[in-house]
Amino acid sequence: MIFDILSILLCLAGAFFFLGGTVGLLRFPDNYSRLHALTKADNLGLGFIVLGLVLASPTMPEIIKLGLIWLLALVGSSSACYFIGNYIYHTPSQEEE
Amino acid sequence: MALFLDILVAFSLVAIAWRIMRAPGHFQAVVLFITFGLLLSLAWARLNSPDIALAEAAVGAGLAGVLLLDTLRAVAQPGKVKTGAHFSWLLLPCLLLAGLLTLSIIHIQPDSQGLARAVEAGMQTTSLEYPVTAVLLDFRGYDTWLELGVLLAAVLGLLCVRRKKSIRAPLLPAPAEPVGRWLISILLPLILLVGGFLLWLGAFAPGGAFQAGVVWAAGGVLLWQAGHPSLGALPVSLWRTGAVLGFALFWLLAATALIRNEPMLTHPQAKAWILAVEYAAALSIAVCLTSLAIGGQKSEDRNQKSEVRDQRSGDRCQITNNR
Amino acid sequence: MHGFYIYAITAILLFCLGLWGLAFHRNLLRKIVALNVMAGGVFLFFISIANPDQSGEVDPVPQAMVLTGIVVAISLTAFALCLARRIHEKTGQNELDTSCSIEDGDG
Amino acid sequence: MESLLVLVPLAAAMGSFLAPGRGIASWGFLTSLAIPALAAGTAMDVYQHGARRISLGGWAEPLGIHLHMDGLSVIFLIMTALVGALISIYSAFFFKRDTARHFWPLWLLMWAALNSLFMVSDIFNAYVVLELVTICAAALAVLSGKTESLQAGLRYLMVAMAGSLAFLLGVGFLYAETGMLDMFMLSWELQGGPVAAAAFGLMTTGLVMKSALLPFHFWLPPAHGEAPAPVSALLSALVIKGSFFLLLRLWVGVFEPAGITSHAAYVLGCLGVLAVLWGSYQALIQPRLKLIIAYSSVAQVGYLFLMFPLLCTVPEAPWAEKAWAGGTYQAISHGLAKAALFLAAGNLILSTGTDRIHYMKNIASRLPMTTFTLGLAGISLMGLPPSGGFVAKWMFMQAILESGQWWWAVAPVLGGLLTAGYVFRILGYAFLLAEKEPRMLPVPFVLEKIPLILALCSILIGFRAEEIIFLLQEHMLWAIEVEGDS
């Protein structure tokens, strides 16, 4: 029971961070801060959601899988962020369409 | 609640499709199309079809996205943004068509079981344990065989358009920064592993030759993006063998049945047969998809010269005067 | 039950929007994207009939058909994109030359 | 036997892909030896034992995929075998090595797909096979690498993709309605109703797009006119027939028993008549020989669609056999004659370097064999006795008069006159004396003979008219019987 409530709260917290990241993506003025908002907040949000699901999941393999998902998403999003940032840095005149 | 989620997914699918059509920039349209693919795979996860969700995420959003972005980069016309649309009034007949089809959808009885019962009965005899894989490789193996043929034909068509013998493409510069190299060195083994896992899983759970092949193909494309010739490094004969292997094993399966005087594609119900075909199919799918992604590039300089010469001496039929 | 109608109608809308986009755009890339949206609609329709009541019991045959269809669609897309690139290299245009087709379709 | 019709060309396709050396054409030679023999064997088998089905993989009716052979499939198989084999031999001498490497695997794959299409019995399998045909055809159409051919090829590919997707959505509707994919089970199960009607409309539209009936014919002339000669011949003679065959199968086998075809049949008939008139008129004013021939394909496809109002409006019509015979005869004789015309045009281009008909003056004395071929094939297209085209139009006329739908007679009568117009326009230039003799290269022996053989065949099938029509009737009866009680 207490685990369920905790898990729901954690998922809600994760959703809140996703929302924040998206608002940041839409509202921030330049590419770097948009990237920053997106990756930071989304990774955190995903972390919270994974944590919430870990509390709700019954078996060990599922918990390991969830952890792996989080890790892979971290690697993926941070390197994507790095590549985009690198690209913007090296082609400064390139504004988006 | 579930209904709300379905409506949300459905509505955003239509909205994104509308935006894809109306977006002023081509880049926007392509990025939106990738989003569309991801949402579509969400819809399929909602509809209890994890296989399709996996395949769509990998192909519709991943590989098609790479292909489209790559083409967009190659055909970009600087300083000339022209949407060049016409026939916007055609929207009306299209919506009319949608209305008509929707009217007939209302008459569908959604409780029809389709072939699910027949498949269940067939599962008693086949050696595979997962119905989707059984349908793909056993019950309707002929479709899968010809689908490998379509893939092969696409590669052949690519070579024909490019006038190349193999898919060797000009090398991209290797990433200068360490993060890129590091990423590839950890991602590639992971990709191999995940692909193998999906392939192994396919016999009894969601997964299988196609999903595995797509994941491996992603590895091949990644390798090429990292400045490696990828499949181009293989000797041509080996590459050719890889591309037809799955197709050829299916052929063998079909032909051996004839020797035993049974209808085509009948095989002894031993898992080894099917698994051999499945693994070869996964390999061929990976090779063909990678070839499709990297083989569309312009040829190297040396080849290009010979290409020009090719065209000049060309077929004899090219003596036709171009009007 | 309702899920079926929602997704089936969405599928039809996607198909028709894609069809419209195919006629509407001149740019080859956009036409190919529109064809892919159409294909997405068709596949969604197949899966929605595979799973009419969302009870978890799914008909595997449409799923297998969609998997086959996805491979066919990506093969044709890749080939079409390659052709579009070649045309761009030769003519510098991303459109089909309408003067080449002796008359221009049914409009 | 019938499985080998698919297996042999596929093996040869793989072989020519894996070993594209000097002897690549031998794969094509071997196939063109084997396929006519296999097709003849299958035909004998069906002739003696009636229509038959095989279940691939040994999986029985609703679950597995079947191949179905009856009189109709056998006729198309034999036509494909004959035309395919002769064009293969022509191609072996026509293409240089660079192009041959791309040509053979694609054509052999397409051959296998066409053979499979003519035996198709499963609607989703039909989609996959159609796509295989489409992609091979589009790739072959761009074989010359010219800009025009690339554009024509891409336009064809996109129209065909849209058509296939419409067909596939129709498959989805049929599956939703009946939960089945096998055509011959569908012919039992399918009742009328909105869902079946939607499937019917979608599948018909998709296939009509692919077989270039009038409003969707715009892709055909550039695609067929810009391809290398043997490829144009293959596309015109065989590929269009593939989607037409499937349409015929679906209408007669699946939708007609469900009783939803009658109104649409008139629409298709009208479009067919319009296609005959419009295509023939366009052919009259084209400046280039290959475009004349390509527009003539638009017109000749129109004739095929006259079958639908004659067959699918009145159940069990007494004139059905004549309509069947007319349509099938038209398909065969058009396949043979059109292949002959395109190959002869290819020879002309080889010799003079152009196919503009103004430059064709005096070819009658310089290339008598090619001119003779053009004339013979033209006779069959016009429908003069004793050619195959004559039998087709005669049968059509009889069916039209018997059915009382006299207005369809516009197509054979006016169409025949217009056809005569463009055929004589070609031949007229051929016999004109040129003031200044243009330079002409000699055409190799085999390249001159192959189109001649094809043209002769298109005439000769008319000589054996009674026997072939008798066979057709028998086979059609078998087909209907099997559709009735499989």
C-alpha cells in the first residue's frame, strides 16, 4: 500500500520534470539552454519514473531491466545532446529554419 | 482512463500527420515524421503488439529517419525554400473518402476472431512456440521469403541507379572528438548483443529475425557514420553472399521439399531447420538494410569518373537522342 | 471495443491525409514522406483489427502481415529516395519535371 | 512442376547476382529454356486433370498460402513464358556487360514474381508479389540512367506504391469482414455490405492505378518510352498484365459472387472505352516511335477492361464465354505484338540512332525485316484477320451484340480505325523515299529475328483460333467450377 502511494508520487514527480523540460525547450531563448533544459530535466524525470516503477515491480529481473533502461537512456540522451551541442558550436552561423 | 489515453494517442497521430503535410520546411516535416513513427509505435504498444512497436520504432522512426535526413542533406538547396504545393482543393475529396471509409468501418463486427483459431490449431504441429514467428516463418513462410526478395530487389535497384558493383561509399570523416569514438566503442557490442538476444527470443517471445536484423543494421549504419567503411570493408563476394543468404536458405527449404515430393516449402518439423532459416534471414535483413542506408551515397571520385564514362559509352540504347 | 473504432478511424484519417499529401506536394521528399504516412495508416488499421477488444488476445496473422509490410515499405522508400537523389544530382531539382510527362495526370 | 516456375528463375536470379561474370547471360538462357517447358507441362497438367491447388508448406486451407492453377493462369503463364524467353534471348545480345550485370538479377526476380502472381490465391501474398514486381519494374525502367527515365521511373514507383497501399487497405477490410485471406474461401464467405464494398473500391482503385487505366495512365508513356527496348517490351507486355490479371481474379472470383460489382463494372467499361479513344488519339500525334507504341498500350489496356461490364453485370450470362475468350485473346495477342513492336523499335534505334518517325524514311529498303515486323505486329493490333487481335475483337463484338450492351461497340470499331491510323502512319514513313540517306548501322541477326518471331506468333495464334477458344472455354469452365465448390 505504502509502496503504491510512493510509486505514484515518484511517477508524478517524474512527469513534472518532463513537463518542465518541455516548457524549457519551448521557452528558452537559445539552443544551448534549450538542450540543457531538455536533457537535464528529462533524465531526472526518467530517473524518478524508473524509481517509481521499481517500487511497483514484483520481480528482480524486472528491476534490473528498468535500471538498464535508465542507464541506456542516459547514455543516449547525453551523447545526443553532446553531438547537437558540438554541431551548433562548430557552425555558429547556422540558425534553425 | 485507458480510453482517454487511446483518444490522446489517436488525436496526436492525426494532428502530427496534419502538421507533416502542412509544415513549411522540409526539415520540420522529416523531424515530425520521426515523431510520428515513435507515436505510432506507442499506439502499437497500446494495442498489445510489442513486435510491431519494436519494428516500427527501429524502422519507421530510426532507419527511415536516417534515410530521410541523409537525403535531405544531400538534396538541400541553399537559399531556396519553396514548398511548391498545389492541388490543395484535393483535401476535400480525400476527406470525403475518409468519411466513406469511416462509414463502412462502423459496420465491421470487431468480435470476429480472424485466423487466431486456425493459428492456435497450427501451433500444435509447428515447432515454434511464439505465434507471430510461427506465422512469419512457417504458416506464411512464402510471404517472408518474397519479402526478402523485395529487400534484395531494392538493393539491386539501388546498385542499378548508382551503377555500382558493390555498396562501397565514400568514407565520412571519423569523429574527431573522443565522445563519439567512445560511444561507438560501447554501443556496437551492445547492439550486437541486443540483436542476438532478440533473435534468440523470437522462437518463443516477441522478437525475431526482423527486429534483430534491424538492430544490427543500425549498428552497420552507426559504423559508417563513424567514418568506417562498414559493409564496404567486406570483399564484394562476401557482401553478396550475406545479402542473399536468407533468401537462398529459403530457396533451399523450398527445393528440398520438392525432392521429397511434397509441396514447396514443406519441411520436417524440426526446430533446427526453421532456426537456420531465421538466423540467415536476420543476417540478410541486416546486410540489405545497411546497404540501403549507405549504398545510396554518391560514388567515390574514381568510380564517378568511370560512371561518366559508363554513361557515355553506355548501353547501346542510349544513342537515342535526348529531346 | 471502443479502442477498435478509435484506432481504425485514426488509421483511415492517416491514410487519407497521406493520400492528400501525395497529391498536394511537388517536392519528392515530401511525397515520399506522405506515402510513408499512408503506409502507417494502413498498418495501424491491420493492428486495430488484430486486437478488436484489447483483451490481450491478439490475432498474430495481421501482426505478421504488418511486419512484412514494414519491410516492404522501407525497401520501397529507400529505393525511391535513392532515385530522388539521383534526379537531384542530374537536374538540381527536387521535383518531377512535369513537361516530361506528356500531359499531367488527372489533376 | 508449378513450383519450379518460381524456383528456377529465383535460382537463376541468385546465380546472376552472385556470379556476374562474363557468362551472366547464360543464367538467362538457361531460364528461358526451362520456363517454356515447365509452363507447357503445367498447361498439359491442367488440361488433363483440371484446375488444381497446392498448399505451400503443407498448411491447409485458411492458414497457409496456396498456389492456384486453372485455365486463366495457365494462359497467362504460357504467354509470360513465351514472351519472357524470347525477350531474354534478345537481351542477351542487346545489353553490354555493365548493364547486363544489373539487368539479369532484376529481370529474373521479376519473372519469378510474375509467375507467382499468375498462380496467386492469397490476397496478402498478392500484395507482396505485386510489390516485388513493382520494385523490379521500376528499377528496370531506370536502367538506362537517363534523366527522363529516372523521372519516369520514380513517378511510376510512387503511383504504384500508392496503388499497392490502397490494395493493402482493401485486404485489411476484407480480413476485418471475413477473417480470411484466401481468395477462393473468400468467394464463399464474402457477402455484400459496406465493408466488402469499401474493400472492393480500394482494391479496384489500387489495381487500376497499377494497370494504367485512363485517369491513371499518365505514368505509363514516359516510363515505357524511356526505358531500353527489351525493358519497355517487358513492362508493356507482362507487367501491366500482372495487375490486370489480379483485378480479373478478384472481380470474378471474389466480388462478383458477393454481388457488388454491377455498377462499378459500367464505370470500368466507360473508362476502358475512353482509354481506347484517348490512347489511340495520342498515339496518332506522337513524334517518336516508342511513344506511339507506349500510347498504343494505353489504348490496348482499355480493351481489356471491356471484359468487366460483359462479365460482371449479369450473373451467368450466356455470352460470358465469348467475353472471356475476347479478353484473354486480347491480353495474349497484345503481349506478343507489343513486345515485337518495342523490340523492333529498339532495332531501329540501334540502326539509326533515333526513333523520331521523321528519320524513319526509307527504312523499308534498308531494314526490310524490321519493317516487316512492324507491319505484322501492326496487323495484330489493328485486329485484321487472321491475327490474334482479330479473334479478340471478333469475340468482343459477338459478346457485345449478344449482351445487348451495343454501346461498347464504339471501342472496337473506332479504336480499330484509330489504330489503323497510327500503324499506317509508322509504315507510311517507312516506305517514303528519303532525299538524303541517313547513315545506318547493321543490326545483328538475332536481334532482327526475335521480334519477327514474336510478331509471327501474334498472327499465328489467330490461325488456331477455334482450337484455342475451345480450350479456353473448357478451362474457364473448370475455373468457375473450382471457384464454386473448392
